[in-house]
Amino acid sequence: MADPCAPERTPAAARWGLADWLRWQEGLSPVEINPGLDRVQEVGSRLGVLNPACPVITVAGTNGKGSTTAYLEAILNAAGYRTAVYTSPHLLRYNERIRVAGEAVHDEIITAAFQWVDRAREGVPLTYFEFGTLAALSVFAAADCDVWLLEVGMGGRLDAVNAVDPDLAIITSIGVDHTEWLGNDREQIGAEKAGIMRPGRPVCLGQAKPPLSVRHRARELNAPVVAAGVDFRWRKQPQGWDWISIEKRINDLPLPALAGDVQIDNAAAAIAGLRQLSGRLPVDRWAITRGLRSARLPGHMERLHVDGVEWLFDVAHNEDSARVLAETLRSEPLAGQVIAVFAAMKRKALPGILDAMHGVIDQWLLPELADEQAQPPNVIARALEQRRGSGSVKVGSLTETLERLRRRARPADRVVVFGSYRTVEAVMRARRLCD
């Protein structure tokens, strides 16, 4: 149904650039998040983008879905397939969300797709995410790709991505996040993630102990399941790792390009998932090896070194991802101090994140972000001060925070920027301007 309150395009819309379209979309729907598939299915049907001829792999999960998608993309690209990849959110450029053949598509292609979607919606009030999802599907439908890789934005059952039926569903680790939309415990959240499954189509579970609701849904749909810890596993070796299943073993694989043992979990799930589609998308050992080495995901355990100081950027923004980050830091001790640049969104469960990081940070620098959804740094500071042994705490603007880093950071120190996509984005942009 058309929304009479939705903003109308101006006659100049035909000349709009990407930034203009994105600003306009932010006011198109009366709410930021509006779970449901009816709007996307209606507009997607008019566009003719919901039934691709090629295989579709949909990836859901609380943590790990971005990394798993990155491994799928890199392996399939290495195998010679033309991939279409939709992910969210983006870190620095909206174009990161929509990739074809391993490359982010150009502004002109996205704005053309926005025009297609706007004509087809006929007044339907799409959310920002729904509009972008339909634009991505339109780009892919015109790009003649061999496989679509679709990363769920939030949940699964009612996510816009779920308007397309996947040939393979991959569900990575499930934790407690987005409780206002998905439920208050892992079982409820698992049921939402399991909504991407389809009757009789394969499912890969990347978590060794998923919620019972996930397996229950697979049984209801008679969907064949391959599960971590049951049907496949991995074993770390001094210089790599082995992928092991009941009928296949791939020895001496290189460690994934993304750091941490949890990334082997994600890579193992990607390999297991691809094996379920081997009849349509065969990949060999060479492609797997090359994909593991070449996979990249900006802002996820991303490192650089400046004047002897290691900078580690990670978008960890919930308790489970913070725990993985803390485990990585503990496993990589260094001579200097660990300095955190941390900011989080108000909707996130702050105590769990701070508890997970307890004991691994020597200094906390808490910048104020230019985002009304960001938690005030003074609130975070009080929470840290209530925890004994949290280290020193300083609050300030982003400029003041970077200036403190210049004065305090010494060779052999490590600066860890985390807490949200906005935190990593803000520091990356500020560093580029300052440097």
C-alpha cells in the first residue's frame, strides 16, 4: 500500500548522485526497521528479480556471517565463477554492499538500480535496507552471474534478503543480539535465523552447539543438515589446518587471511556449505587455498602498523564478538600496552561487552561519535570505573582521542579500535584526514 506521507522525488531526481538517493531513502519509510517480506516481495515481483536462474546461498548468524560470506566469495571467485555478493552494513562506502565478480559496483550502476526500484515500487514505503536490497538484486539480475551470495541484515525469517529462496542456507554462530526484534534468548533468536531454510534444501550449521530451535526447524522442513562438530570439523596444524568430514579430508590448508581461530570455524563452514552444492558449483583444492589466502573483510581484525604501533580495527559490537576479540588479544601478547578506542551504540548490551574485554585493556579512550544512536562516552566511563582493574579511562572528542594517542602510544603498543561499525569508520576517516 502506498504511503501518502512518503517523501516525493523532485524533478531533479534523474540527476541525483548516490549520496542524494541515500539521503532521500532515509525518509522514505516512517520507521528505520519494519520486519516483513510483503513489501519486498511485491516490488521484487514487479522487478522480476526474486527467481534467479543461478544458485543462491544465503548466510545468517549473529556473528561470523560476514566472514563466511567473504570466504565463499573468495573461493568461488578463485574457482572462476562470476559472483554476486550482497552484504551489510558498509564500513566506508555504500558500494561495499553490492559486489560483482569481486569488485564493488560503481555509483552509476547503483543509482540506475535505485531508479528501477523507485519506478517499480509505485508508492510502497520501503525502508532504507529494503530499497538497497532490491537495488542489489536488480544489479545482480542484469549482471549474468553464476551464483548469488546474500548476507542477511538482521535475523532471517523477516529479513528483506529472505524474499529470495536460497539453494543453500548457512547459519553461523548464534548469540544474543537485536533482542528488541528477534527475542530474548538463543532459542527465540535461533528460530528467526532458521527462517532462511527451505523445504528439502541443504543447510550448513557453522556452530557446534546451535539452539535446538534451529535443528527443530530443519526437521520440520526435511532439510538435509551438515553441522559443525558432527558432520565436519577442523584440526589445527603447526603451519595450517585440516578440514575433515565423514567422506572427505582436505589436509594442510593455509590459515585464513582473517585472524583468530574463530575464522577457521567460519572458513570450515564455507567449505562444508560449498560441498553441498558441488554438483552445480564444484571447487577444487586450489580454489579453496587461494580463497582462504585472499579473503578480505574491512574492519574485521584488520591490522596496520604505524611507527612501530599496531592498529587493530574490529567491528566487534556484542558480547560474543567481544569475547572473540579478547581471546585473540590474549593469544597475541606484546611488550607494550593495549590501548582501546571504544564507542558503542545505545541499543547494545554494554555490560556484556565490557565484561568480555576485562583484563585485556590497559587504557580506554572513549570518543564521542557524531551519531545520536551512540552511547554517551560518560555512560561507558562510569560502567568501566565500576569494574576494578579496567585500566585508565579518558573521555573526549574524536580529535582529542587521536591527539592523546599521538602522545601516549609508543612502539610495541597496540591500539584496538572496536565497538561498532561507526566507531571503526569514524577513526579510519579521522586518521585519513589527520595523516
